[in-house]
Amino acid sequence: MQDRYLMVALAAALALVGCKPQATVVEISETRELTTEDTPPRLKATSAERFQGSRAAGPAGYRYETPEGWTPQPASMLRSLNFAIGPEGEGEVYLSRTRGDVGSNVNRWRKQFGMEPLSPGELAKLPRTVGLGGELALVDAAGTYAPGMGRPPQEGFALVGVIGQSPDEVVTVKMVGPEAVVQAERERFLQFVRSLQPAE
Amino acid sequence: MESSVANRNKPLAAKVVEFLSGYALACILMLLLLVLTWLGTLEQVDRGLFVTVKKYFSYETFFLFPEIKGKLVPLPLPSAFWVGAVFFVNLALGTILRVRKGWKTIGVLIAHGGMLFLLLGAFVTQVFSERGNMAITEGEVSNVAQHYFDHVIEVTEIADGKPAKVHVIATRHLEDLQPDDERLFKMANLPFDLAVSGYRVNARPVSVSQGARGPAEEVIDGFFLQAREPEVEAERNMPGAVVEVRAKDGTPGERFLLSTASFHPATLEIDGKLYALNLRKALWKMPFTVALDNFTHEFHPGTMRPKRFESEIRRIQDGREEPVLIKMNDPMRRQGFTFFQASWGPQNAAPGDTLFSVFEVVRNPADKWPEWSLYVTGVGLLVHFLMKLVLFITNQPKRRVRAS
């Protein structure tokens, strides 16, 4: 019986210790040393420049129509255009400019879904669509998506993407997410690709 | 009956010590650790590793309610940290008070010592270890890692367009803020204070022309913070907050949206002096600089399974350079820091492109303690079982004589 009282007393003491009031005013004197990260910042940037990056100054060099329900996301080094799609933003669409050729990028995407690479003959037979002022290879994939970079594989995913080549670079537009989301957005994605034009 | 009476007459302190060193308590605690580990493993599938480890194993949590498949289980359980702490006391008292001392029990005593060391190592890891990552592009240098989960607000004094001094509102002052809370930070060495409100663990700054806004979301300069569900992989969360600059007398000034998703800091000008305001992952300065000379990677044929990742680096300190090769499962350990080869990028790099390498940086004073404690416990058990075996063999003739 004594043991039970002890247990109760111990639990009550721990519970009391666990209740700490929230501070509303805090004195701050902490500083940190400068590091290699502390490069001269871009000062007096507008909110659009701060939150949209290069898109703020004429969306990444492209004109396009944003489909209904797509939420623009900040661009990044690897994503000139970036959108969240789906009811919870669980899918994504992004435009990247990269090197290589159409075939290597098609097979890189296929590899992310554990699919065998296509031969040059098979690559030539890929369906085509138009956008970015030219003809683009259309890629479909579904299954377990392994994006790499330490991110875990995700089952039940799908990809619809287009890849085009100019003399200087390869441009890819990739939609990836849960299969239901990707299928629901497929038409809007193709419409978006058709609306994409290089800015004058 | 007599022992029951004797027990009742014992002083309270003796009863407490007896209870704390008892086998019954040890069994309960081990069972609790088993149940907590099992429930935590189930819960991390839905809630993510970081959140679950914090909930189940942090010293900041005393009691918790498990969730299975998103449903709350109305069963309060103590956190594993405190169960482990009580278990340490139980094991230490049990070893001191209850285990017989003598050469015959030396193995048991060593094994108990090993287990105590293991629990101590877990405590030191939980309280004192730090983790972060350092990303470096080939040909560049870095002397800083960033924490995976800790976010801070920084106010940087600017002189001649460059950062001169950085004031930090640390994670511990922000992490308990709810969207409805407001907290005033009195900046001791700056001519203004900051009031932080609307703090969200995961949010994106969205233009009012491009996103649907809720009634509680404040618009500043055409943007608002669109809240999102916390990510299962907590390191992908991007917090955001509204910051109001206040004069020392409390007069409100400019308001800014801060977000870790922003490309540039907000700029504040007071009395002709510029300050940059930033919400970012906490930075962690290293005692040395790392230069990445070359990164190479190789995958198993036809898969994305890494076969070989290697970073050729130079560790630079006090003008001296030391070349080091960091490989998968072969980290660099220097001055209490461990650099693991974690990942690389860009993922869509073509042959010949400049790559960046990402190192997981860990500082854990108890880094090797689990390994050492296993050796100690193993030696203890080996000694104990060998002694039992020797005693059994040497006592065989006596037993035979007794039997005959």
C-alpha cells in the first residue's frame, strides 16, 4: 500500500514540475560569431523579391497561365517555377533547366520509379506535346517513387512530365505526387505546358 | 506476519530506498520501456521520427498519451527519458544494496556497471548531443553546419553592406509559440525590440493574388503566411512568423513577414543604420574550416542504391591543412565532431557538373559509449558464465561422491 502512495506522490511531483508558465517578455543578449554563410545579404528587397525570388522579376523568363488550384511556391536553384498541387499540396509541379539530353532525363525519371531505361528507338517513339515554343517529349511513370537525396521511397506515386531541348539546355516540367492527385491534375498540367512560352 | 510487522515499522526513507532498488520496480520499468518503444515505433509512421522521438524520449516530456493511427489512446504513460532515469537509480541502488559482493559475483557486478554506463550514455546523448548538416559545393569552403530542426530569428547589423554582428533569438524562445501567441523580445544590445506573433511551424508566404487566405492570416505588403500541416520529416518544415519592430518605449513600428522559405532577409532602417531580419535554421560554427576538393559517387547498376560516395576534403585550422577522405560508413572524427557522408546534389547533375556534398555533423560526448558499454557488459557476462561453468565442472566429482 505504501508503495502505491509513493508512486502517486512521485507522479504528482513530476506533473507539477512539468507545468511551466509561458513567458511573454524575454530579454535577448545572445549573439553568434560570423561564419562563411554570412555573405553580404540582398538589402531592401521587396516582399515579392523576398518570397518569389527571380519569379518576381518576370516569372523565370516564361509566360504561362497558372491552373486553378495550384499554389505557387518559392523558386529555387533547381526549380525556376514551382507549384504545390492537390487538396493538401501533396503533389508538386516544377520547371527545371538542366544539362544533358532528352534521353538521359527521360531515363533518370524512369529510374526514380524503378523502370528500365528506354533505348534510343523507344525514346524516339515517346508521345509528344507542344509547349515552350516547340515539341516536347511526354513521359508517364507510376509506382514507387525514389526521389533520392536521402528522401524515402514513396509508394503509389505517379509522374507526368515533359522534356524539351534547346541548343543551350534541357528544360523539364515535372508533375509528381500521389497517383490520384497526378491523374486528377493531368489535363490541367498539359494545359499549363501548352501555355508555357519563353518571355520575349 | 512478523516480517510484515517489521516492514511496517521501517523508517520511510528505508522504505523508499527498498522500493527504488526493488526487482518489482525494475520489471515495471523494463516493461514500460518495451511498451514505449513499441508505441513510439508505431506512432512515428504517421507523425514522423523527430516529433515522436521528442514526445517519447525527451526530458522535456513527463507524461504522454500515445496515438495509434492518428487516434489518441487515453492511457497516460511516463516518457522513456524519465523511465530510463528511474531505471538508472533502480539499477544503481540494486547493484549497491542487493547484489552480493564477492569474487563469485564479480561478473554480475561488471555487467551491471556496463548497463549503468549504457543508460548514462543515453542520458548524455539526449541532453548534450547536437546534429546538423553541412553542404559544400566542390571548390568551396565552409565552417558552419545548420541544425536540422532548430529555427532562430536573427537580427544582423549591416556595415558597408556586409554582416557585422548577428543577434539571435534562440529556438528555445520560439518553439513553444502558438499562432495566437505574442512574445516581446527585448533586444539588450539593439535600439529596438521585436514582438513575434502568428508563429507557425510550417507555412509558406503566398501572394494574396495567388492563394486563398483565411480570416486570421495577416496580409503584409501583399503576402500572407499560408499554414500547412507539419511535415512527417520534420526537417522539411518551414516556419513563418509576423514580426513587429517596437521602439524601446513600446511604440509600434514596421511589421514584417519572416519565413524560412524566403530568398532574402527583411531590411530595417533605423537612424540611418541597416539591419537584416531573418528566420532561418540555426547555424552552428565549427572550430575548423572544411574545403571540398572533389566529390565522387557511384550507384549499384540500374538502381538508385548508393554504392560509393566519397568526399575529398581538407580540414583547415590555424593555418594548417589536413587532407581527409570521408566515405559512406567511414566518417571523419575530429575534436568531438563526427562528419558522416550524408547525401549530395544536384540530383539532375550531368557528367562534369559541379556537385555539392552534404555531411551530417554530430557532436555527441557519448558517441562511443554504447559500444564500450556493450564490451563491458559482454565481458561481465562472459566472466560470470565462465565462472559458473568452472564451478559446475569442479563440483562434479563432489556431486558424484555425494550421490554414491
